[in-house]
Amino acid sequence: MEASTLAPLSDRTPRLSRKRKAAMIVQLLIGDGGKLQLSQLPEEMQILLARELGAIRPVDRETVHQVAEEFARDLGAIGLSSPGGADGAIEALSSHLSPELANRLRAEMSSAKNGDPWPMILALPDETLLSIMSRESPEVSAVALSKLSVVKAALVLEKMPGDQARRITYSISLTEKIAPDAVRRIGAGLVKEYCTKKVVAFDKAPVARVGAILNSSPALTRENVLEGLGTDDPVFADNVRKAIFTFKDIPARLVPTDVPACIRGVDADVLSTAIAAGLTGDEAFVASAEFILANISQRMAGQIREDAAEKGAVKAKVAEEAMRDLSSAIRELVDSGAITLVSEDEEDES
């Protein structure tokens, strides 16, 4: 029974308080075999209801009828009711709110005094739960594992490294006397950390942003920056190198069947200039130019070779700009999801 159903009882029966009348109605419904979802009420209201029920003494039949009639009249007078608390309101509006806002409101509700954060956590995929338990302490993980269903807990435990599984299962033995409020606080903390989409200023990660900038930078600038990054943060520098895609990376990271799509939107003069510079450059540049020509139609490849030959020697700055424009066009297709580059890990395995 919702809190709003219990509260409206008026004081038309002066000998009984509204709280006592509400308790009597609950007792009548329970006595008739009604199934009431009292667990959905805030904890304070559940405690208050239990105390009022315990305080009820024998009540004459006339008073019981009078209270029941008041309840029926008040219930019949209700023209509009809310979804029932903050959680009900969020669920009722969820299809009309942005996913980010809905998640934020759920997290705020879960961190409130009477909120139950655990349904949001228990609904997370197994892989996310594993990630959470690898970051949190064994004690917190033991509480989270205990809240899962037996089947899901077993699946999560099966995927853990042996040492971690032993530490967490041992920590479960320490949770015998943990208070419900402590479990709620742990759940609220996990929701805030892992179930709320954080609003950030940049859509892309730092590695992707630096990689995009260096993609459009001259080769000398790019190498100097990477050298400095390697000194300051070798791991970050290595990840940035993987995010960079230049003309020299084409044979190793571009799927041959994607070549026609990659050059389709490139200006013909830019393409022939890049090929001309590539064919007269060092070994890596020649390999990229030949890779492109080998994976398009022979007629088109022949035409591009003729155009490139007519250009003769290309100035270094012009060559670099043409190669950069071609690489940027390929990168745009990657960012849009039209094509996928071969990762360096896949390249090493090959």
C-alpha cells in the first residue's frame, strides 16, 4: 500500500489519530489476506506503522466501520495520484528523459536516506561487476557478491582469478553482523561511482585528442612531441602512437578492400599529389603508394600513375599536406564507423 493511501484519513473520528486509523486499515487488509507491499514505504514509515499496529487495543465494531467508511470516502475522492515516490516518478518519466539525466536522478535517489541503491547495481552486466570487484576492497566486494542472486554470484565468482575469489569469499564470513544501513551506504557509494554517467567537458579521451592533433601536425613536430611524451609518460606516449594514423601506416593498418572507399571522397589532385610524393619517397612512402594502387581497379590505378608522373618532383611541404589530407579522410571514415583500422596488436600477431 502506498504512503499516499494511508495518509489522507481525516480526523472525523476524533478518538483516533490519523496514524492509528491508517494502522487499523492495514490490519483490516492483512486480516482479509491482502498482500501489501509495505517494503516500498520509507523505513521510518514502516517503523511507525509497526508501532501503531502494536499499540492497537480492542476496538468496537462501530468504530471500525466508521474508520473503514472514512477511508473509502477519502479514497473515492482522489482524482489524481502520483507514481509513488521518487523512484516511481523516475520510472514513469524514464522514456521521456535523456538516459544521462535518468541515471543521474536514480543515483541521487539511491543516495537519499530511504533509497535502495542495490537494484541498479545488481542489474549491471557480469563484466562490469567483475571490474567493480577488481577495484574495490574484498570487504565491499563481499557485500556486493552477497546481494547477487546465487546463480549470478556463482557466474561472477567463476570468472575471477583464484586469489581474488578466495579473498572475497573469506570476507563474506566477516559480514555476519553488518548493519542494514552500512549495506545501503556501500550500495549508494557504488551507484555514485559506477552507475552514474559523469558529465565531462570532452567527448574523446586524452589519447584520442592528442592523436588527432598530431595526425594533422607536420612530421617533425609530431616526432618531437612524441619524443617528449615518451620521456614524461612512456605509457601515454605509446597509446598516442597507436592512435596516430599517417600515410606511412596505410599498408599495415588499412584493410585492402577498404581502399576504394577511402579514396572515393579525396580530391583527385590531392590523391595524385600524395601518390606522386609517395612513389618518389623513401621505402615506407613507396609501400603506401603501391598499396593504394594495388587495391583499386587497374584502370583507375593507371590513370593515377599517369597524373602522378606528370607532376614530377613534389615539394616537401606540398607532399606532406597532400599525404595529411589523404590520411585525414581515412581517419574520418574510421571515426564515423564506416571502416575499421587493423589494430597494432592484430598486426603483431600477423
